Amino acid sequence: MKQFIYLDNAATTRVRPEVVDAMLPYFTEIYGNASAVYDFGQKAKQALDESRDIIGGSLHTKGQNIYFTAGGSEADNWALKATAEAYRDKGRHIITTKIEHHAVLHTCEYLEKNGFEVTYLDVDAEGCVNPDDVEAAIRPDTILISVMFANNEIGTIEPIQQIGEIAHKYNVIFHTDAVQAYGQIPIDVEQMHIDLLSASGHKLNGPKGIGFLYIREGLKLRSLIHGGAQERKRRAGTENIPGIVGLAKAATIAMDTMEQRMEQETSLRDYLIDRIEQEIPFAKLNGHRTKRLPNNVNFCFRFIEGESMLIMLDMVGICGSSGSACTSGSLDPSHVLLAIGLPHEIAHGSLRLTLGEDTTKEQIDYVVDELSRIVAKLRSMSPLYEDYAKKHLS
Amino acid sequence: MYSEKVMDHFQNPRNVGEMENPSGVGTVGNAKCGDIMRMYLDIDDNGIIREAKFKTFGCGAAVATSSMATELVAGKTVQEALEVTNKAVMEALDGLPPVKVHCSLLAEQAIHAALWDYAQKNNITIEGLEPPVNDIEELEEEEIY
């Protein structure tokens, strides 16, 4: 039988059957509008309130500070645009990093066109932001710092608590894009001094089309969507109750199983990294070896190109992703790989494999065996490898 | 995303490899933009291409267009080989996604570069053949936008 091994859990995840079961009644039975007065609508309202409290609890904050959105990108856009608008009289300087998701980077570029100035911090070769650099970049007119909790491509976990303490010390608003981290590793918005946090449901075995923005109590922020009193008038639109219930269920399970999943995935992740490093020559691990999401593996294989690798992996039933230009539709490879200092030609040969809770050691063994074969085949076709071998291996 | 023919030529590329003492060899593209194609031609005394071989660093479309280009030029005269344009390669592959059109350009350039090398070595002029473009990026900009 043809294998099917899904190792692209950073892109999206399978919705858990328990999550689907929790959602279903809110489509056909308890479908009332949560804003309605009658009891039927109030049942939906109750599910909404309970879900909000669950999400709040998962971040060590009150439910009332959670504002549901249509996903992580919306939450990122909201956090940045609304902060910029609300505080533009105080200052027009924003600090972020070169390795943020495009939902943050492109929003920053938009703000730059509208009179704001953005500092894009460098990261080190492992993708870590230096908190000292954050502190040094703060100016009297700095209104916002936005640093992702963990990177979506290379899995590096950033020193969020230290950056939060610095932001707090200078009274600058601190946003973190936690789309990849939420549900995977512990987050405490109080302890870490986080003012704004974005997350998405479909990265933690929840449904697509639902996410949230955490907004610290008392923080002044403009609304992104106008037109109703939902979400304390801050985000209009009839609530997506099935999605919200599904997200809350996914979060509940993610929190309950986090410790055990982290242990299991970290061990499999390191096994995969070890085997690749031992068995495939000219392979370089991207990202930090230990300060790294438990499910993320990212390698560059020299002399070959990422999309070719993905197609050949797909032919043997393995789903992965790459930061090569050919998978992005542009001529440039991933901005994250360039930011950690990789030359273009090496960045083109990247492969990201992100594990899930169902991933097994047998699957990892199959993946490494196939990957070794595929890398060797593509290298045999590559003029770069031919040239290199002639120079260095003869 | 790719046609069956592209997938076939990617999975089972024809004429991959190097050539000892080729009549002409050309390398185009650059590693920075993620595509490098090297084309080897074996041309007989009558100016007919006996065999073409290639090595390619690049995506699925780059490999498939290289493979198809070697098939299309084999058996042709050098003059006929000049008519193997990127359009001809694409058509032979039943088309490419729009973002991959630039890959087919590389195949055309590789053929021309190998022919140019052949012409230089033998001190002949091939009518209509331009010197190879070294910076493929420049050319892409014009073709795409």
C-alpha cells in the first residue's frame, strides 16, 4: 500500500475527531445568534463565553481579554494596524525582526507607506533575536515591539520573556505572533509581559478560519472591523460559534497533552535530525538545536533545489515543505533562511518537516531512507555537485 | 500543478549526465536564482547533433525542460536546433504553470550556449545565433514583466 506520511503540521493540522464532535451541534442544533435575547441564542452565547474562558485560561489570563478573529493573519494585522493608529500621536516607530511571518512583515511595510518607521532586527545564525538589540533599538517614539514567539520555518523559539521585560521597562506595547507556538509550548502572558498575542486554531488540530487576538486588559486599541457589538465592539461580525467551540476544544486537549506531546515529539525530532546528519552528507540543520519547537526539523541540502525534493517526496507519499524560490512564486528563497545568513544557492535547497502527534518512529525511518535516495538522485543530476565533487572529492 | 508529460520527464529524465569531449557545452542560469542548466552536445562532421546530455540544478520544471530540450535537439542540424525555442519546449511538455515559464527560457539559453561553444571551437558562424546571455536574470525580467 502506498504510504501517506504527513510532515507539514506547521502548515496546517488534522482536526481531531473530538473537536469535530464538539463543533457539530453548533451547526444544526444550537445555531442561534449569540446576540439574540431568547434562550436559544443565549445557549450559543454560553458556549461562546465558556470557550473564551478556556482560551484565556490557557494563557493565564481572563477570558474577557480574548478576541476571536478569522485566524492568525487577521490577528497580526489587527494588532499592528490598530496599535499604530491608536498611538500615532505618541510616536511612529515600530520594532520587529527580519524573520517574522509575512502577516507581520507585509503589515509593517504597509505601515511604512503610511508614515511609520520600522526597525527590522537581525537574528543570529540560529535565528535567535538578541534582547539587547531590542533594547538598543528602542527610541522615545517607539510605540510597538513585535517579535514572534517561535519561527514558522526554522522553529527557533525566541526569548519572549526577556523581550517582554524590556518592553515593560520602557513602557512600549509588546506583540507576539504565537501562531506556531500556541498549543505546542507553554505561554504565560502575565509572566512574559505580553500585551498582544496572535494565535490560530488550525495549527493545533483545531478548525481553519478561527483564531484570536489576546489584548491586555485596559490597553487602548482601535477596532479593525466595524459594524456590530460583538467582541466588546472591537471586532464586529456574527461570531463563528462552531469554530470558536472547536478552537476551545482543541486548546483544551492541547494543554492537557502538552507535556507528553513535547516529550514525544522532541525525542522523534532529535532522532530525525540525528539520522539525517549521520546519513546524508552536506546537510545543514537550520535553526537552534534545543531552543526549537518540538515538532520542527529544517535542513538545507547543498547542490539541490527544494521543489524537486518536495515532488519526489510526494511521489513516495511524504508531505513536506521548502523555502525555495520555486515554491514561493518569486525568484528569492525564504527571507528567514537569508536572515540567518545562508547564501541564496543553499537556501534554495531547504526542506521543512514538521511532525504531529501521530508521527511514529517507523515513519521517520521510512522518510530518512527515501530522503537519502532522493537527495543522492538529485545530486547526480546537479551540475553544482558535479563541479564540487571534481574540485573536492577527487 | 504540472502536466503528465512534465511529471514524466521529471521522474524519468532523458539524457542526464556528462559527456567526455563534447562538441559544445554551455552552462546558463545562476545558483542565486535557483536554476543552473548545463547542456552537452555531440555534433558530427555534417553539423548534425548526434546526442545531447544535461545536468540541472533546479525545480521540477527546470529538470523536465532540460530533459525535453535534449530530446528535441537530438538528430537535428545545428541550424534546426536554433529553432528549438522555449515555446517549442513548453508545447512539447503540454505547457507549464505561468510562474515556471522562465525555466523553459533557461533550456533555450542552454542550447544556444552549447551551440555557441561549438561554433567558437570550430571557428564557424551559425546564422542567427547570438552570444550566450550570462545573466539570465536580466532576460527574465524583460520576458516576464
